[in-house]
Amino acid sequence: MKNKANKYKGFWPAFFLAPFCICFLVFNLFPILYSFYMSFLDWNGYSEKVFVGFENYINIFTKDTTFWTSLVNTVKIGIVGFPIAIILGLIFAAMICNLKRFKNLLQTVNFLPYITTPVAIGMIFTFIFEKHVGFLNRLIEALGGEAINFIGSPVWAPFVISFMIIWKCTGYYMAMYLAGITSISDDVYEAARIDGANNVQTFFRITIPLLKPVTIFLIITSAIYAFQLFDEPNLLFTNQSSSTVGGPGQSCLTMVWNFYNQAFGANPRMGYASALSCLLFLIIVVVSLIGLRLMNGKEEA
Amino acid sequence: MRKVKSALTALLLAVISFVSVIPFWFMFSMSTYKSELIFQGTPIFPSDYFGENLKTIFASNFVQSYGNSLFISIVSMLISVIICAMVGYAMNVYQFRFKKGLHLFIMMTMMVPSQIGIIGYMIEMRNMGLNTTLWPMIFTWFANGFGAYWMISFIQSSLPLELVESARIDGASEVKIFRSIVIPCIRPGLLTLCLLIFLWSWNNYMIPLVFVNNANNYTIPIFIKSLASAYRTDSGAQLAGLTLATIPLLALFIVGSKSFIKGLTAGAVKG
Amino acid sequence: MKKKLVGMLLTAAMVVGLVAGCGSSGGGESSEADSAEDSGTEASEDAGEGVTLTYWGWDSNYYEPMFEAYMASHPDVKIEATAVEWGDMLTKVQQALASGSELPTMFGMDFALIENWKDMDVCEDLTAYGFDKSEYVEILVEKASTEDGKVIGCVENVCPAGIAYKRDLAKEYFGTDDPDELSAMFNSYDAYAEKGAEVYDKSEGKVHLFHSGQAVAEWLYFASDVENQTGDTLNYTDKMTDILSTLIKLRDANAVDSYQNGTAEANATYAGSEHIFFPCPDWAITYYVEANDPDGSGNWGIIKAPVSYSHGGTCLGITKQSTDEQKQAAFDFIKWATQEEEGVNVAKDKAGYITAYTKYTYDPDFIKRADEDFFGGQNISELFYKEIVEEMDIAPASPWDNSITSVRNDLAQQLMDDKSMTLEKALEIGQEQLEQLVTDDSITIK
């Protein structure tokens, strides 16, 4: 009997957890550790590796303004995009959760952006926002306005990326919230109604507080997603003959794009790029820890 | 008053849905035009060039890229989901030392993006001799932190532990319990995770961008990009390829949308 | 019932997954084997006697017809091409080197990045195979040569560049579509600015001379004789001033529209009627003009730019990693493509490329292009391959050209976006960017 109990403490947990842990160590953790080791090297991918100690890190903090530009860009794009997407997702979820008809249809339709390949998003958004042929500018001109060079201007371009995020993620967040709302028991709403609360009041007093776990989850995952932004800006601004690193005035150079360019650009610096990626890792860990704190706080309460 | 309100709601929902759908629609409608014509009018309504565009992409190695993408996504999805379900099972059913620490660890893994170690990963794959295969694009999905975390919460909310207990008393082995009791119990959660991982690996861009350097290993996004290198940027053909590439995702989500929401409901939400 | 079905499907999927999982762990490279199967069977059939070469490149307008013709006349050689986007070429090779993946036997190297290719040192020295530098156009072959006399790649073609124009628009706005008269009319950048302003006013703001500030900047970049690098100094300010002051002059005269060069919508302007001139290297005739305006035959003409220049150019290199047999076969192909009658004619007729092998380049009978009808019968062959080739010069490349080009593209775009931006401001922005992009401390940017 005692043996058996031990089995449930020793062998079987290990059996079920081993695949995950091994795969994580081999395919996720090891590469990061290796990158950490490489961050002390000066290496362009094909030459001799030279050990340079902390020089890469020192350079990032003392010389490299691009790193800070990319950090600011990433935060800027994320801070404009994600909160709006989350709030919109919440509002739409609240709006459609009580619909009797079309609920499924609306949900599926609004989920479409999330499943669209980034490559397609890049092309389609060019078509919508481009100055001369863009759908939106045609619309603006038809209404008597003047076309705006959304994609070519350092002022507007980050907003286009933010808008891409909003467009892409709102449906996903909505689905998450919808799921959350569905899991709130009807009794709570019933009680509120008896107390004479109207829809807006129930939304603010009941729906939002009860959805807090979902909100925290979405904030954390979107923060992580924000620091990984690469596909959208890269695909919007890379083409054959007018490629720029980071879009107009580098206004859309995100941290991962900067990393990618350092690692795989025309003048590659794998060691330096590794140092960048380690810093990025550190930032994400800090952000996640803050998020975890929030989550645990919830559990205690 | 009430009618006005619901009419307003309906209108708002219609507008939002329109915004969601319109780019998607453009993708389809633009793919039915000849590239030169796409930018000369406003291609709101489909034209008749879809067949020609399809011919163009089928003439290059679209089918193989499609197959590669399918292979990558299906294998990643299946293995990753099984691994994650195992974690979920272990974390809910067993009591063991370091469980709390492990829980924290898994939460942390959720936050480690695969892009960060890509240089190290590249070298690792080289040393394993796998860098010219499709495996580097599959392995990254195996230990998916999000999936593990997801499965832990899902099993917590939808697996009655008594079921496991009574099966044990009946003498069922752990593997059998997992396979024939737990898996059926958590089907909606599994399906949801399947859909998400399939979607993410299907649309993945950066890892194939780094690893694929052989036409035989193209995935869909890389294939579509490579079309830009031929004579000119053949947008019509590119979009036709993208439209086709969206079909499996669309089918999966339409078929699975009910379970998908069910899975979401019981999953992360209760985290 | 439905639940059962879903359950069954799921189980089935899992079984497949497990089988696939097991199969893969045993097979190791099974996916590779799978994917190589369809092409592999053919390859293995003739592997006994023949040789298979692999190629990476973006210029399918050239390599597709060339490989097809070569394989037809050389059945023992098989060439497999992988399309790689222009912007990804260098990256792909670097990644392959860093990750130890296999390189192709041959690849295309753009002149714009030739110094980076030299640094990478992955190419065979062609002179070891009997490549004779003196048989090729000197300025081109020099560009692909290293300081110690190695030749890392054989230039595919000569790339003289002119300015293409649309005849109907020229007639409408300048009263003539005759190339000689237009050449005389547009003999300086100032003339372009002056006429550009006229056209803009006459069309009430609809028609510009050029479609893209980036395209104009690219043209001026190649036309400029300022060297990007001398010693350890990048002559950034000189070079950019040279280019951007002219661009600003043209911009302020409303001669340039603000498309982003190379995008699909920009390419569509070739077929439109709002832009008259397009900077046009000879390879762009097939690559851009004919491809983007297929119905425009007869409506195009070409004039010389104020400064005759050369733009682009691709070298074929052979990688050191290849087997000796492959290397020799690859060199045979290169010889065929640039020196032998069959090859050079395929290149000329199918791709519009004129070899830089002087025996043909300077042969007035050979250089006759097949597509002069597209240009209303204008003798563009003589214009390109006699007049411009003789006058053109090429500024030497530097390993930082990619960064400089990126900055140039960005500045051109910003200048077009913000019409009030001055040269000083643009130079300042660019200097800042370039200092970040140029990571070698021993380089000073002036």
C-alpha cells in the first residue's frame, strides 16, 4: 500500500511530466542558455568566434540608440494597440452574449482576422492604407479629404501597426471574454436584475469584476505578444527594391526586428544579437513576474 | 427606447463585423484579379482571373509547401496537445514534492517566447543534423507553455477526481486512466488547444524564415513570399495562394467553433 | 451520436499522430525524404552518370529559361533552382553558413552586395578554372574581383541604364515622342525639374514625371560618381548630398510622386497614365516594364539619363562547399551562359540579358534585342549597348552598401512624405541611422 502511494508521488508524476520538461529543456531552455553564452562573443556567423566578455552588453547601454528606439517603438505600438483591442473585445462580448440569434455567426466572423496569415495581413493592409490606391484614402478623398500617406510617414506608420493588432486580436479577446461571461452563473445576473440594476450597471458592477481573471490573463499574454512583435511590421515594410530597416524613420522597428536585423542582416552580428535577445528575455521575465504577481494576488483573494 | 437601443446595438455590431470581414474579403476578391489590374480599380467585387492565378501557383511548388505546412501543423498539434494534456493530468491528480515550484515553472514557460533563443536553436539543430529538415519548425511547439497552463486549468475544472479514484480501485493502470477516462473528459479543451496550435504553427513566419533554405521545405508563408521574387510581384497569385491557405483554418474553426468556445470557457478563464 | 463521431475522429487523429511520431523518431529525416521524393526519383535515375547542381536566386526571368535550355542541350546535367527573395539572399546564405546547412552549388550575387559576398568568402576563385578576366567588360569584372585578384563570380550581363518613357504621355505633354528630341530636351536634372513643374500644372496636379522618390534616389545613387567608402571613411554626406539635393529639386518642382518603390501598387503605375518616366536599366525592360505593362507594346521609348550610368548586375558564383564534379559542371554552365553562342543567345532572347563577354558585348550584330517593337521600333540595342555602355562608370562598392541603401530608401521616402523637409534635416536623420547601422568602430562616417 505504501509502495503504491509512493508510486503516485514518484514514478507516475515523473512519467507524465517528463515529456514536457525534457522538450522544454532541449528545445526552449537550452537554446536560450546557448544564446546567453553567445552573447559574450563577437561572431558574425561564419568567422572565428572571439570572446569579448560584457562588451556587447556595454555597447547596448552606452552606444546603441537603436535598441532604445526599438524599445520605445515596441511599447508605443503595444500600448496603443492592445488595450483598445482588449476593451473592444470586452464590450463586444458583453453586447453579443445575450443575443439569441446570430451569436455564433458574429463570433465566427469576428474571429476571422485572428486566423489570417500575417503575410496576408501585410498585403491587405498595404492595399487599405496605401496613399495612392489604398481603399481608405479613396474613401477619404471621396469624402472631400486629402489622402494621407499612412504607410510612408513615420508619424502614422506605428498607428497602422497598432491598428493591425486591434483588427487581428479583438475577435480573439472577444471569444475569451465571451467564454468568461458564459461561465458566470445566471443567478448573479438574476439577483442584480431584481435589485433593479440596468444593463450598464450590471456590466460595470458584475461583469467586469467577475472577468478580472480573464482580463489579467489577456494582459499578460498580450504584453508578451507585444514584445515579440515582428511579423506584422516586417511584412508591411519589406519588399524587393525599397526595403528599409524598421519602416519610415525606423518608426516601426520593434525589438525583435532589431534583433533579427542584427543577427541576419547584411552585416550580421550573432553575438551582439544574442545579447539583445537576452535583454529581451529579461524584460519579458520582469513583465511576466509582475503579471504573475497579479494573478497570484487574485488567487489569495 | 428599447427598440432604438437594440437597433443601435445591431448597427454597431454590423459595423464591427464589417470591419473584421472587409480585409478578409479583399484578400479573396483581390485574388480573382490579374496582378496588374488589382491596383487600377477598387477590387470590391470578384473578377474572373482566380483560375489563372491558381494555375500560376500550382505551377510552382505550392502543393509541396502546402503539404509541408500541413505536416508541420498536424504533427506539432498532436504531439504538443498530448504532452500538454499529460502535464495537466499530472498537476491535477498527483501530490508530490516541488509541485508548487513546478507550477510556477510552467507558468514561467508560458512566458518564454521561442524567438528569443532562435540563434542558439539554430546552432543546436545544426549539431543535431536536423537543420535541413522540417523538424526545427515542429520541435518548438512540443513544450508549449501556454498549452500546459491551459490544460492544467482545464482539467482542474472539468475532470472529477472521483472518476480517477474509482478507476484506480477497479485496477486500471495510470496510462489507461489517462487514455480512456481523462482524454474523453477533456475533449473540448483538447480540441480548442488543437485549433490554436494548428493555427499558430500554420501561420508561423519567423522560424521558417530562418530555417527554410530549400524549396522542398517551404511552408506556406515562405512560399507566398518567394512568389515575390519571380519576374515581378505577382500579387494576384500570392493572394490566391493565401486564400487557399486559409481554407483549412476556416474549415477547422467553423466546424469546431462550438467546442472552441466551450473549451475556452472552461480553460484559461478559470486560471 | 455526434459526440461519438468526434471521439472516434479524435482517437483516429491521435493514432495517426502516434504512428507519425514513432515513424519520425525512427526515420529521423523522414520528412526530408518525403519531400524530396518526387524530385528525388528523377535525380537518382541519372545520378549514375550525370551531375545535379543546385541554385539559389531571385532572378527567375533569367535562370528559368537558361536552365531549361541548358538541361535540354546537356542531358547529363540537372539544375534545381530555389527562388529566394532578393532581400533575403545574403541572409539565407549567412544563415546556412551559421547553421551549417548546405549551400547550393551556384547562386546569384547582386553587385549591390558584392563586398559582403567577398567578405563571406564562400565562392570559388573562377580564375582557377580558366576564367579569363580580360575577356569580359573590365569595369564589371573588376567589381567581382578581390584585391588579391580572385574573381568570385561571373557577371551575367552588362547593365546599362537609361530612362524609359511612355510615348503617349510624352506626346501629350512635350509635343514629341521622338527619343532624340526628348534626349535633347532632358539633358540635365534641371531640365527634368523645369518640365516636371510644367507637366504638373498642365495636368492640374495629376501627372508627375516619376512615380517614386525612392526610384529616383536609386537612379541618382547609381549615377553618382562619389565613392561610398574611401579607406576607413564612409563618404556619406557627399554621396547623399549629391543624390538628395537633386531629389529635393525634383520634389519641389512636383516632378516626383510618392509611391513606395517596388511595391505592387508602385509597379502598377507602369501601366497607368499618371507617370511619364521610369529609370530603366536594361534588365528592367523584362523585369519591370514588359512585365507590368504587357499591353503597352509600342508605347514605350528610352532616352539617356543626364549622366550615363549602370544599375544592378548579377554575378554567378560557385560555392566552395560543392564537390569538384559539381564545381566543374557549374563552371561549364557559366561558360555556356556567358561565352557560348547558344547560351548568350538564350540569355538575350529569353531574358533580355546581354553578356559581358566582350566578343559579344561589342559585336554590333549580336546586341540586337528581339523586343525593340515594344519600344516602337526604337533602336534601344544601340542606345544601351553602344552609347551607354561606353560612357557608363560604376562607383566601387563597400561592405556597408546595404545599410547606406536602407538609409537612402528611408530618406527618400521621408522627403516625399514631408515636403517641407530640408536637405540638412534629412542628412542629419540619415547620419544618425547610419551610425547605428555601421557597427564597425574603425569606420568613420563623414
